[in-house]
Amino acid sequence: MTDQSTTPLVELRDVSKFYGNIKALEGVSLEVHAGEISCVLGDNGAGKSTLIKIIAGLHQHDAGTFSIEGEETRLANPRDALDRGIATVYQDLAVVPLMPVWRNFFLGSEPTKGAGPFKRLDVDLMRRTTRSELLRMGIDLRDVDQPIGTLSGGERQCVAIARAVHFGAKVLVLDEPTAALGVKQSGVVLKYVAAARDAGLGVVLITHNPHHAYLVGDRFVLLKRGAMSGSHVRDEITLDDLTREMAGGSELDQLSHELER
Amino acid sequence: MTATAPAEAPAPGGRAPADERLLKTSLLRKLLGRPELGSVVGAAAVFLFFAIVADSFLRASSFGTVLYAASVIGIMAVPVALLMIGGEFDLSAGVLVTSSALVSSMFSYQMTANIWVGVLVSLLVTLAVGVFNGVMLTRTKLPSFIITLGTFLMLTGLNLGLTKMISGTVSTKTIADMEGFSSAKALFASQVTLGGVNLKVTVLWWLGLVALATWILLRTRAGNWIFAVGGGTEAARAVGVPVNKTRVGLYMGVSLGAWISGQHLLFSFDVVQSGEGVGNELIYIIAAVIGGCLITGGYGSAIGSAVGAFIFGMTSKGIVYAEWDPDWFKFFLGAMLLLATLLNAWVRKRAEATR
Ligand SMILES: Nc1ncnc2c1ncn2[C@@H]1O[C@H](COP(=O)(O)OP(=O)(O)O)[C@@H](O)[C@H]1O
Ligand SMILES: [Mg+2]
């Protein structure tokens, strides 16, 4: 097993979540370690987004425990999560499309200069930093003034990831970053996910693609209709097993047995 | 964007061609990327049109008159534009101006001898209405259209009802002989002569507000938040933007504009008609939209709203100078709104395409 001696950056234990009387999550556990990628896999409606909304501070869990660096917590809102070093990149909600790249990059954490009524955005610093931080992650933007909506989906995800890394996030949460992307763009995004991991962040990667997960993942949690149907570290499982388990596991065996002639 | 990964290697010649391309298109692109471009073209067309059809339109005195008409709308169009960039409407903005004037007039008349007390009480009451709109919006999550429609109706009723109850008629008593009247009039309703042109002081208020709003929008954190709240509420919330505070602040901005406009209304005539202001909220919105504000939020400018208000001023007075029936005014305004919106949409598409 991977290094169990250190305290995980984020740890969920037997977490449950109800929307009214809809059970969205039940008894789910997840560990996120620095310099590792924890993948959460599951079909549509399995509860993946619900799980990360708890980590991101958008929702609160109804049962179980949620610890950050060993300390049990309950996040009040996304700002709270950010302050604790947890940055989340949502699939469609990562950026404000009509705003320039540099304004998006610093949104919510804008640097200022001057004092009193003359306190103003440090526009030069913002533009320069955006450019250099993106370059550092290997993204060469022609113009940081273009609306971020003019970038492709993969590029937007990359900017959002670069932003999280720049602001010193310890944990990066990504909700299906590759779901709407083609093969090549998915590859680019996964490369930046790996770059964030190499920078020492703990990453939670949500996906319903076991191939993407296995390319970069260190731990795998499988969700099925809100319940945890499997939890593995990389050494214990092959891509084939992971794919099979995702596709239905023993149910699939049963089915193939029945269909056998 | 190009990544430096082998699969995404830049075209032969490295990065230089990209930068060259950037230089060539950047000026045109910057210009096309401005929200107010469409309205500036429209304003030039309207100006030319009336300069040709109305002889007296080009006189210096006419210019002062046009600017005055523009400023009365413009003072409110600025905060309404900011609110629209933030993704919301305020249908109570028109009658709130009247409410603000009524409060300072009646409070001063009934309670004290000094006008300034009423003026300050009016500021507090007007701001409170803005806070009410903003808090109702953020708490109930109902559309601002509905909430401010409610405020609009309630204020309309209160304006008439309370004025009749307190003054006995639909207008307030004159306050011209009260202490502080002349100093308040100097601030809100005087005339200044600049370069041989007589200008109402509202023109200065208007220009000041445009400058302040532009500064806030483009150079402060709050401005960044306004664009973000209007252009992508959930994305803004997820990165920690105080969405609700921003919205309440925007409604308070509308209140501030309504207070200035209301005091102007009061001190230019010294009495206030309690039924006034209904319908003006739409004119403020029209000015903002003509000026390039996107009705769905996230895009627009304060300068655009000023150009929109200027088009309004030119049209309303130009029709008079051309000696046409003023009934045509609404027709022109409607046509202008449609044309400007189409032009803005087209310009925006072009701007995206050149990137
Ligand atoms: N805000 C909500 N209110 C009620 N039910 C919800 C809400 N969000 C999600 N759900 C339900 O919870 C379940 C899990 O959803 P979600 O976490 O979005 O799944 P996934 O991201 O894996 O597709 C679904 O059945 C969904 O309909
Ligand atoms: Mg989801």
C-alpha cells in the first residue's frame, strides 16, 4: 500500500449525504495524499459531484467524518475550503466565459496596490503573472486579454488548474475535467493534472473513464448509486479489473455467463 | 493557445509569427472588443442626422440643453448599467427617484427647519430601499424582475398615498423659503458656465459618476466581481467571490443615483409631484442596453451607458429642434434600441471572430 504513515491531506470516512429524502451518498470513504492522485469513478448519477461538493464546501455531509490534515472539519462555504487550501475546478463552472483570461485567473484573489480610495488592481502584475504561470505549466497563450470563453474546453480547464497551483492549493479537486473533450485535449489536461501532482498537490480526479483514471491515478474509489462499490490502490488492481468493475464487475460476469452458448 | 508538448508543438519558426499576428490585430481587436463601440457609431449617426434636419441643433445653447436631458437619464443609467453587468434589473429605479425627492421634501417640511437634514434622511431611506431589493434577491433567489416589480408597485403606491396623507394633495409643499435651500440648490440644481456654454450641474454629476463607475469596473476588485457575478455566478461563487454582497452593493449604487436624481428633481422645482418617475426605469435600461450592456449580464460599460443617455438626449431634443411632433420620440427610441442591440450583437460576434 502507498505510504500509510503520513496523515492524508483530506480524508472522508463513511460519509453520507441526503438531498431531502434522496440518498445521494452512503458510507463513502476517500483518502487524498500529497503528491498523489485519487480517482473517483462512477456512472452518471453515482454521486461523484455530490462527493466533491462536500470537499469543496458547497454542501455539508449528513453523516461520517471529514478531516483535513487529520483535523475533523465541516466547511461553511467555498471560501472556507479555499482558505484551507482546497481548490475545485468544475467542469462547466470553472471560469466566467466573457471575462479576459487574466481577470479569470485572479478572480476572487485579485492583487491590489495603493491605499484608501486609490487602492486598485495591480493590472500589470496580473497580466504578467497570468502569462508566466501559464507558460510555466506549458501553456503559451497568444493574448491573456481574450475572453476565456474563446479558448477550447481543455484550455479552460488548464487555466483553472494553473490558477489553483499558483494560489498554493494543497488539494486540487477536478470534476470530470475530460468528459467533454476529445482524445488529444484529454491528454493535454491529464498532463497538467500530473504536473499539479508533481508540484506536490493532492489531487481528486472525478471521471467516468477508467482509462483516464488508470493513466494517472494512485488510488481508485468506485461509486455506484451513491454507495462505494470498490476502493483500491494502484498496486492492487489492473486496468482490466478496474474497467470490468466499473462496467458492472460481477454483474458483467454473470451476464457473460448467461449469454454463453 | 499552444502547449509546448511535442504533440502540440508550435508551427515552424517558433513563437515569433504568433506575436506578429498579435501586433497586427490588437488595435482593431481592442476597438472591436469595446462594449460601447456600437453605441458610439449610433451616436455619431444620430448627431449627423439632427445636424442636417434641425438648423438650431448645432448651436452652443442647444448643446447645453441636449447634455442636460442626457445627464438626467445618464445619472441613473450608470448604476443601472453596473447592475445589468452584474446580471440583474431594477424596475423600481424610476419611482425611487421620486420617493427620494419626496422624502427629503416632506421630512424637511414636517420635522425640521433645515433642508439638509431631510436630504440626509432621504439618502438613508433611499439606500435602505436598495438594500431591501438586494437582500430580498439574495435571500429568496427569485428573479430580480419580480422582486423589483414588487418594489416598484409598492413605492408607486407609497409615493401617492403618503404624499396625500401628509400634504393633503398629490404634490409636496414648497420648501424654497427653508434654511439650506440655496446651498442644496447650488449642489443639485445650479447652472455653471463652461467655455461659453451654460451647463446644468447635473452634467458634472453625470460625468463624475461615469468616471467613478469606470474606475470601479475596470480597476477595482469590486469591478472584477461585478463582471463575474453577472457572467458566471456559480463560477464566481466557487472561487470565493462574495456574490451576495456584490449584488446588494449594486442595488445600493442604484439608490445613490436615485438620491442624486431625486434631489435634483426637488431643488430644480422646489415642489415634487408624487406620481412622477413611472416608466423612467425602462429608459435607464434602454440607455444601458444601447450602450452595449448585455441583457443577460457579464458584459457592458459605464461609458456605454453614457453614450446611450447622450443618444437619448440628442433624440428627445433633436425632435423639438426639428419642430416635429414629440410623439415621434418614442418611435425613434424604440428603433434605436433595436438597431443598437443588433449592431452590438454583430460587433461582438466580429470581435470574437478576429481572435
Ligand atoms: N441539489 C440536488 N438536489 C436533489 N438531488 C440531487 C441534487 N444534486 C444531485 N442530486 C441527485 O443525487 C444523485 C447523485 O448526483 P451527482 O452527485 O450529481 O452524480 P454524478 O456527478 O456522479 O453524475 C443523483 O441521483 C442526482 O439526481
Ligand atoms: Mg457530475
